[in-house]
Amino acid sequence: MATVAPTSCASGGGIEGCSRASRFAVHVIKGRWFSVCASFLVMIGPGSTYLFGIYSQEIKSALGYDQTTLNLLGFFKDMGTNIGVPAGLVAEVTPTWFVLLLGSALNLWGYLMIWLAVTARIARPKVWHMCVYNFVGSNSQNFANTGALVTCVKNFPESRGIMIGLLKGFVGLGGAIMTQFYFAIYGDDSKALILMVGWFPAALCVIFVYTIRTMKVVRQPNEVKMFYQFLYVSIVLALFLMVMTIVQKQIVFPRAAYAGSVTVVCVLLFLPFVIAIREELTFWNLERQHDNSPTEVARCARPRRIVWEEMIDMDGPLDFESEDPLLSSSTPKKKRRKVIGLDDLLTDYYKEKSRLVERESKRAKASKCYNSDEDDDVSKETAFFETIDECQQQMKEISSEDEISYWGMQVFGNQKTPQPVTFPELRSCEILNSFMNNELNSSVELCAEKGEAFLEGLIVNGWLSKLVFMCGHVEKSIAMWTFNLMLYSSKEELRTSACDFWCSILSKTEVDLPFAKIDWFPSYSDLKRALEIYGFLPNFSSNRELLNTDSDTGGPPQNIRAWMKFMAICCQVRSKHSIFSTSEAEELIEVVICLFLDRQLQGLSMLFYECMLSVISFFTEKEWHYSCEKVAKSLACRVPQDLNCLRIVECISGVNTRSKCLRSAVAFQILVNCFDNKVTDAEEILKFLISINVKDRSCDLFKMYIYLVLTENWLYSNPLLEDKPVINEMWSLYLRNCSCQITNTDLRTYASKVRNKASYLLQGTVKG
């Protein structure tokens, strides 16, 4: 039968041809097949959640996040992806177009805010702000998912399984499709990928918002055939994307090549529309023939309609309704009675007789084997228990191998009792004498014996610093007394007030008051003596056993907070009061970093971080280059080569240039010590790591995990990776070895950690 296409205006049909073409276009757009094809494109948007690994490094570097914060953002992204209840509730009470528009608005807002933050177009947001942006952006994909998938299932109830599979397949291909568009439009700009993840899925939803809607179900006999054609197109698209991804990893593509690959992708994406239009055209022509020529319909269209009515009962139940026993009719169908003859009776008789003979023979065999079975039960039971014992022994061996080690060192040992220090000069200090000689002293009756208690009250209430600024002079007795209170007092109120006193007179927080002259400054030896009294263990690497925690003199001292604050303020005021030398400041950096290893001091991590930044800023640019390398070598020699060395590196988490330089130097020196100083060059270290066979069962994967994290911090905090492409290639090869050669079934200790870490880092090293 010849098909008649809709007449166009250019073919001479005039106004009538244009009207037919427009009616056919409206018929196609409002049809179920066009809605399915539009849903395929909309489902590409939810696949953008798989691209987080590509642009996460941009978030980490631009906002100065560490790996823990980045993992937190990834958690909120995954949580938003998996919580689809809000989208389902909205879809229950609103039409499909509203669900799609709401999802596109949330998607655009969430990822646009992330892009503005990464590109520094807005003020740096807080971490919880970024968590909200990630949650909203990823959760918006559920709205597109719900709107498209639920609508298509309602429109094709008989083929709902095939429909769900096809739509979910396009979700899986969405990440690869968007990657091709990203390279073609923006090139190698990971920050622009965040913007594309925001506008691309939103644009698809807005374009097809009115074509995806619930329609009246009209069954078609070739429905499954259409879905198979869509499946073939999706398979070709998946194979093309796989080949392009592999080729682009091996060959550097120019922008024109990416444009060519995107063109092929677009052709394959719009090929289902061609299939849908062809199907709609067939039935459109049949309807025209029926309207124009009843005789032709009787000859051509009637047989096809008769076939449809024979194949499908339009008034009968759906396939899934007939499968449900509760929905099936309880009225039995009338069957034609079978006429039973003599041959049938004889056949049934001999069948029943043969069954009886077989049953008797089985009973006889069972009675003979009964006694032998009793003897075999004991041996089988023994073998069973032996097998259980072997399994338990293997489980014990596996559990002993998988003992997880933790970081943590005993930095402080048993504290010493500080020698009592008296300050007889305090009774004759200028401030105290001025109060005793005042006329109001007759009512207070202040004397020299009560002078120290009186001064304690002044320092607690904050009046001592104000009086010092008014006098413009800090006497030696006052300075030594307050310094002793700050470092050795057992009263929290006194040591905190004394620390605030020193911070105020050194930094001069009062703007309208002049600097006070200080007669006495503490030296580095005074601070070091205080650490010795606190029980600080300089060679803590040989003191890994924890001391008795029940002892009153063990553990971290109470005065360490005041000690840290005073040390930090002394480093900050180097231009006014130079208290430490360069070598002493280097020792202070080591002390502060070592304090991060004590688990009992985790609550003071933020204070330690601020103090570390203060000490790092103490050096001049000329001093820092030499001191940074010296501190890194000293720390590498002191810290053990286990998880504690990773803790040392990760605690140097600043985003400024000096913090990155120190973190890279410390990681490099620890790596050199791990290899016993046999390799000292960057390429030699990476060659050694690449040469390690991780598939070998004797390979220590715990050490491999240490090497992996140290190399990550060494390279990512050092411009060496950008200056030398060879280093980048060798680093990528090492990551591929760790991620591909260790299988999912590898039960060795730290196998999963090494594989997952390497796979995550490998995503960040992917270039265009």
C-alpha cells in the first residue's frame, strides 16, 4: 500500500496543504511517541550527578577545602539524589508541567550558586551553604525523573518495564553525553562545567515542558517493535560514547573534533524523533485514506483494523490485570466434555499399575540402605564439624589481618610540679602603692600583705590592663607575676585573665591609648621550660604506649591553651617586639604540628591551626624558603611512617601559599624517608611507585595507602605538577595501576581503601 505524505505549501497545495502540514505537526507533538522521545532527552539531566568527581577538585582548590569537607559535600549531593519523596508529593497534587518547571528552577539555582562561589563572583560561602547548594541542585533531578518517568509509565501501562529500562538507560548515559557537550562548548574549563550542569538540564525541561503529559491510552500492535527500535538507537549511542571516551583519553582532541563528536551525538539523540514521526505519519495517512475514500478503506484499511480487533480486545482487561489472581474472574469457563473410550480406560489402568510397582521397589531399596545410612551419619557429622572449625580458623586469620590502625601519639607524659615562685617586689609596685596612698584606702584598709589578692581581683576584672595603659608602663614585677600566672596557675580564671592581659599589652587592642613600655619580656627558654614542666615528649616516636590515664599528673596540661595563645601573639608582633629568633620559630612550628597527634587535644584543633598560621607568618620571604625545608626534614625524622604521618600532613590545611608549600615539603620528605633516602627526585619517586606490583599477594597495601596519600599532598600542593606534564602522566599511570589492578574481590588489608582512593583521584586528573 502506498503511503501519502502530508502535502506541503511548496508542492502546490496552497493554503490547504499548509493547513494539513500544520495539523500533522500538532498531531505529532501531541502524540505519545513524541512525549516518549522528549522524556529521553529530559532524563539526560539526572545523569549530571555522576559528574561531581570532575569538578569537585575545582571546589576543593577554589574554596580551600580539605578532603573531609569535600566528602561532606559529596554526602549532601548523594543525599539529595536519593531523597525523592518531595518530588513525588509535588507530583501527586500538581500537573507534570509544574513538576518539571520546579525541578529546572531548583537545578539552576543550586548549581548557579556553586558556580558563583567557585568563580569568586560572590563572597566565599560557609560550608553549610555549599552543602545546601549541593543538596538542592542534586535533589532537583528527582523532579525531572519523576515528571518524565511516571508520565511515560501511565501512557504505556502494558510496556511499563521496557519503558522504565529505556529511561534509566538514558540517565546512565547522561553524564557521558554532557561531558561531550562540555568539551565542545567550554573546552578544558572545569569551572564552566558547574555552570553547564546548572543550565543544560533546566533548558531541556523548559523546552519539552508541555509535550510530556498524561494522555489517553490507545493500544497499538507494534508498540513493542517501536521500543526495540529505540533500544537499538540507545545501544549505538552508548557504544559511540564509550569509543569516544577511550579515544579522547589517548589522543588530544582539538575543539573541532569535539564539535564533530557532539554532532554525531545530537544525530543519535534525535533519531528516536525520526522514528516517532515516521510511525505517526503511517497512521496519519491511514486516517486520511479512511476520510477520503471509503472504497479504498474497505479494500486496504479494513483488513488491518480487523487484525487489530482480533489481536486486542479493547474492552477486556490489561495484561497485568489478567496476571493478578485477585482481579481475574472467578467464573470458570465452560469446556467441551471429552468422550472417554475403552482405549483410554486401559491406558489409565496400566499407568496406575506401573506406579504401584515403582513405589514398592523404592520402599525395598530404602529398607536395605537404612542400616548403612546410620553408619554414615557419624562420619558425615564429623566431617561437617571439621569444616566449620576450618572456616572459623580462616575467619580468625582474616580478622587478625584486617585490624585497623589509628593515628594518635602520646605527646605529653607525666607533668612536673612547678617550683613555687614568690614575687616580693610585687608589694612595692607602683600601682599597688598608688592605691595604698590614696585617701579612699582608709575605708578599704589595703595593705602590702593583701596586695597580691588585690591585684588578682584587678586582673580578673580587666582593670589591670587599663591601669597599665593609663600609666604607660608595665613594671618587671607585674610582667613576671602575670606571666607566671598564665603558664602555671591551677585556676582557670586567673590563667585566662593573665593571658588576656599579655595579649592586650602586646597587640594594643585599645586604639585610643598609647603603647605601654614593658620592662621585662619572656624568652623562648621560658616557654620551653614550661613545656618541660607540662611533660612534653620531644621524641614521642619512641613513646607510643599510652601512659596511665588515671594518674593526676598524666595527659595534656590545663595551661596549654594559654601557652599557645601567648606564643601566637608573640609571633604576630615581631615588627614591634622581636621575642623569638628564626631557629626558635622553626622549633615552635614543629611543636604545634606535633600537638595535632594527641587525640586528647582534638578539641583544640582550631586553636592549633591559628597558632600554626601565626608562626608561619613570622618568617620573612627570604627566611621561609630555607626554614620550610628544615622544618619538613625534622618532622619527617620524628614522625613514624604510619597513619600518624598522614595526620601530620593533613593538619597543615591552610590555603595560603606558605601552608601549601609546607604541606608539600613535609609530604615529600616523609616519602623520601619511607624509601630510605634511595630516591630523592620527583621522577625517581614516581618511577619507583609505578614499578610496585600491587597484584602481588606479598605487596603491603597499607604502605601503598601511605604512599598514595603522601604523593597526593606532595603534588597537589606543589606547582611541579603543572610545570612538568611528564609528572602528570606518571602520576596518572600510578593511579590507574592502583585502581585497575586491585579487584573488588581482593580481601587484603587496605585493598578497598587504595582502590577507592586511587579511583577518586584519577577522576580529578582527567584532562580534555
